[in-house]
Amino acid sequence: MKQIDSINGQDLREMFAAATTWLEKSVSDIDALNVFPVPDGDTGTNMLLTMRSTIEEAYRAPDRSASAVAQAMAKGALMGARGNSGVILSQIWRGLAQGFVGKGSLTGSDLADALQQSSTMAYKGLSNPVEGTILTVVREAAAAAQAQASNDRNDLISVMEATVRAAKESVANTPTLLPVLREAGVIDAGGQGLYTIMEGALHYLKGETEQIQLRKPMMIASSVPLPVRLPQMAVSEVPYGYCTEFILKGEELDPDKIRLRLDKKGESLIVVGDESTVRVHIHTLDPGNVIHYVTSLGTTHKVSIRNMDEQLHDFVEMQKERLPAADMAIVAVVSGDGLADVFRSLGVAAIVPGGQTMNPSTKDLLLAVESVVSDKVIILPNNKNVVLTAQQVQSLTTKSIEVVPAETIPQGIAALLAFDYEADFETNARIMKESKSNVKTIEITRAVRPVRLGGLDIKRKQAIGFLDGDLVAVSESTTDALNRVLARVNLDEAEVITIYYGADTELPEAEKVSASLREQYPQLQVEVVRGGQPHYNYIVSVE
Amino acid sequence: MTVKIVTDSVADLPLQVVKELGITVVPLNVRFGEKVYRDGIDLTTDEFYDKLARSKVFPVTSVPSPAAFAEAYDKLAKETDEILAIIVSSKLSGTYDVAVQSIGLMKRKCRVEVIDSQTATMAQGFIVMAAAKAARAGANLDELEAIVRRNISRVDFRAAFDTLEYLRRGGRIGRAQAFLGSVLKVNPIITLKDGVVEPAGRTRSRAKAIDHLYNFALSYSNIEEMAVEDTATPEEAEALVERLSSKFPKERIYRSRMTPAIGTHTGPRLLLVAVQGDRG
């Protein structure tokens, strides 16, 4: 195995120049990931621009010692930092530079120690550090570097390998730490960017210049499965305001004090630097106010004020190109958290709570329709009593609406599965409507009052079973009622049975039903899913 | 002089077709742990799926070395002065870049053009076959390029997966990411669009997924080539060929196995129908 014991400043510069080339190849992929703190789709670009400035300055270092080159790089990063992730990246360089002070060349343990400082510096620049971001990635990567450096194999390559490996795992985990990532179905963009830089540096150390030339960085896959959803623009109607960035130059500047003063003036505040140069990044509704304050402290340079709501719009457009059928969205009426998960995991953009006992209003449906990015919306009422309400929505919106009149949950799911990613809106509405005939619905509930229905005398609280809306079974137990309804369906021709058990039903009961079904019909694929729905003990689909 | 055609192992071309049409296939590499195999050469498809099912380490693929392409080009350059390489989608593999850069490493002088097929499997294979046939009939390199570009939009495939886990792990999930994380067990149907993995449909059972493949073939008004490929379920593939024979002569349907380089990213239960023709 190849080993490198130490590198000098020139190698350090070349290593990160190579890493910048590597990063450049995945800039657009990283841009597309960007949802936090603002989905403006520029993380990759910002990190690249920051790295370019870092490397340019590295060539102006007074000598070739690691210390001098790292100092120059830190200066370049601070001057050229762009965006949230760029500024945090500049802190990482600053930490490295501090760690390398006085060193002509670097060993594996020097690198590990300096990375530790980078992690500390990265957290320091923020008044409110958030986990599941580039911060977590640099912290966990630094810890892995430390661990490797205290090992027998502590040459530079081994330490860097451990760092890259830990960074990769850390990035894959970001969606578990930051809900906004999980909801958007992405990993953290800044974390991916940092990982890519480290990976590029490792390629250089290992002498894999051909890799850098020929290959492209892989985007890290999340450690948890993620559904793809568009940023819900209309949901958060709070404007994002202006991304305001500048460099403040003066004497005896106090970054901590500035951070404190600006803290209330906006979001995503980062203040980094020293007593002569301070870089500020803030998302604010009133950039004038911020600038006004800081000009009293010194001179401002490289002022950049960008309208983020405009950027968000561009980002949404970019996402539409990358995602399937982004011009169409599906809104579904569902009750029960388990069932809501089922619908969401199949690509529904918005869920309106409601069902048998709680019919949503036209306004509820309208709000959901307006909340999705798409202009063409398919509504799945999933209940007989909601179909008509859903059909009113078209008259209240400029969006195009199609109501697929699913009258039960299984019909709604069958319609969702029939959705054709290649077909247009009208065709999809048609094939979703046609899917109704492929599924039979069984619903089991308890009678709320005594009634005579379909020639059957039903006492209060007796279990009753419906097959496609018709009452066909009465029993004392819900499980027995289900078995009775199942007996009326020709299961020889069925392939898949899905049992969604309700909020008032226990899993073992549902599993008894599925076990006996599997025994009688070994060819059947039987699935038991927690629906969590109120009112119905069981909702069952037979396909 | 006849233009020579080069492709990579992802085209899934049956050996007999390769021989008959004089196509040069450059293999990708498949690595299990420390052991590297040349796709389809050092490791047969059967051995691979057997290993895939039993091995604790997951295989990874890597692009052919620039030297592998340069050698292939140089060897052909003894017989021709024009070479056309038709390569797996550059969005899925770096093979295209290697095929282009290798030109600079050639020892002999010969014009080489490289085209991104924007697809994979026998869909790519059909483009290669059509080019090889036209080359034999005397088409020059410029004419062949035009033929290839036209055929890129005329080939397509649908593949039925049991799981997208392998695609996800390999980082090639593309827009089919939308199919991940389903609470219900679903059988995803995948295709490639502009070279990127694209979701085509979902069913609740394997049988319905195979129906989807069948209906895809039926949606064509004119079929010139058809192939049915599997990874490790030959009986299913044979049954599908039987069904499709009502639409297209059975003896003209190519039966192919997915090459290990693809299997690495799809897993062992993949069934695929590829068509060249006109839809609608």
C-alpha cells in the first residue's frame, strides 16, 4: 500500500487545486441538492468560487512552507467566500492554517490536529449551529482523522482515507439529522461539497490524477430512503428576503460583538474574521439596515445583495427539469398516519386529512392544491362523500384540476400506482380512473347504531363488512367479519392482498388473518400495513 | 475500407452477433473485493450472479483502462482507417470519456469517432448492430454517424426490478429516486431517458410488472429488433418471449443475459425488453 509521510506547502496547494478541479465536476449536482437554509440552488457554485479564490491566493504565498501556503489559502478563502457554505468553508481553511502555523511540512497527525481546529472554527462562526449540515461532516471527519492518526498507520494517505470515509458516512446521515433534508428527499449540499473536496485531495495524494481527469464525483446516497418532493413554495409564504454578504475592513473589529448585534436582523447569520477583516453573511429582509450598521465600524467591500425569492424561483424551475412529472402533482384525502405515509411514499405531494367521519371542505382541498408547485393537480378523494367537494375546486383555482373519483383508499392507491411518468396530464387522469376496476375494497367497521340494512338486522357495535361499498357481512368480531367478506371474493384470481389495520386494531390480530390467507392461498402475496385510520378496523385491497 | 465498429460490454451483445458482424467489444471491469474481472471475459454471467448471491462483499464496476481502448483501436487500425465507437450513456459511466481520451494514446494513425449512445443494454446493442450492418454494406463514417444518431431516438427498453437498492447504492438511481422509500412493496419499472435512469411505472406484483413489459412492446406500431434479457430468471424470460411471439417472430427475438457490469447495479432479478422501431 502506498504511503506518504509528509508533504510541503507546494504539495498542499497542488492537492487542493486538484480537489477544486474534482469539485468543479459536480457543481451542478450539488446545486440541485440545496434546500437548507434556503433552497436557492447555489451551494455547489458558491463552494467552487470560494475554492478558486482560495487556490489563487495560495500561489501568492511568500514561501513554500506549509504554514505560509495555508495562511495564504485561508486569506483567499475569507476574501472570496460566497454563500453560507462558502463562509463556513473559509472557516475550515482558517482552522487548517492555524493548525499548520510554523510547519514547513505536514504529517498525517499534523493534518488530523489541524482538521480538529477547522471543526472548532466552523462551529464558532455561527450563532446557531445546525446539525445535519457541513458542520456535522467536518466534525465527524476530523474525529475520524484523529482516531486514525493515533493508530500505527498514521501516514497522510491513511489519515486522509479515514477522513474521506467518515465524511461520506456523515453526508449519507444528514437526512436523519435535519428534517428539511428528509422532507426534500436530499442529502446536505454543503456536506457533499466538503466530502468531494476531501475526496479530490485524496485522489491527488494517491497519485490518481487519471481518476480526476476521467471520472466524476459520485453523489452520496442517503442512508435512509428518501421520497422525492419539490420544495413547497406556497406553504412557506414567508419571503426569504436578501442574501447579503460583504467584507468589513477596519481596526479593532470584534467579530463576536458584530455577530451579537446582527443576530436579530436576519437568518443564517455567519460572522467570521479577525480584528482587521470580517466577513459577514446574513439572510435579511432589510439589507440597508445591516449595511448602515456596519459602515459605522469600518469600510465595506465586495458587497453582494441577492434576492433569494428570485433565486428560489429559479431553483424550483431547475428542480422541475430534474424530477419526473414535476408539472403534475397529486393531492389525496387520507386519514390515519400510516395511510398518509403510504400515500406520501408513493409520491403524493400534499395530504388533506379527512375521510368517512370527517369530510374536508372545498377550502381545505383548495389550500392543498395551491400549496403544491405544479400547475396541474390530480385530486384523489378516496371517499364517496368527498368526490363532489373535490369537483368544486376547479371553479376556485386557475390551476388545471382533474378529480379521479376514487371512493376508497385501495382505489386511491391503485390510481397512484397506475400513474404513468411518461404520460401527460389528461392521459394520466384517464388511466388512473380506469385503474378502479383492478381492485376490490373491503372495509370493516362497527355499527354506531342499530339499523336494518341490505336485509340484515344489525345491532349497535356489531362488526359489519362492506365489499366495494355494499354491506355483505355482520359478525360479533371484526376479524370474523373480514373473513366472511373475503369468502365472497374469488381469491383464486387475486395476486396481492393488502391489509391496512386501523388505529383500534392490533397487529397480531391482523397477522392472524394474513396467516390463514397465506395458508389457504399460497400463491397470494399478502401484506399487512399499519394504516392507523380511525373508524375502520380494517381496510383491505384485493388486486 | 470498411469502417470498424467498437462498443463496450454494457451493450449486452450475444457472442454470436459480435462474431458475425465483426464488432469489437471493450470490457468494463467488475471488482469483487480485491479481485478484478474483465466484464464477460474473466467472469461469465452465470459465475457472476452465483457470486453476487453468495459473496459478502458487493461488487463494484470500473471503466476500461485507456490502454484497453487504445489497444483495440490500434488493432483495428491495421485493417481500416476509420473507426466508430458507440458507448454506454455518459451519464451512467465514465467509459465514454475514456473512449475519447484513449484516441490520444494510439500508436497508429486512424480516424476515430466516439458517440454517446445515451442508453445501455441491448438498446445500445441494437444501435451498434445497425451501425455494423451499414458499415459492412459500405457506409462511410459520416453516413454511419447519421445512422447512429437517428437510431438513438428509435431504441428504448423497459426493465422490471424487484428492488432499486442496487441502483441506489451504485449512485445511479437518477430520477427513479422518486420510487424509493415506498411503504408498500412495489415492483418498479425503469427506463433510460436522455441517458439518465427514469421511472416508468410501478406495479404491486411481479406478474403485473411483466405485463407492463409486454404492453410496452405492444405499444409499437413497427418493430425492427426486439430483445428479452434477464439477469438470473431465464424461465421468466422464456415465458415472456413466448407471449411476445404473437407480436414479433419468435426466432428474431434476441435472448440475452445482462452483463455483470450491469448486474452489479441492478441486482439479480431483472427482466428487460428492448425494442428498436416506431411507437404509436
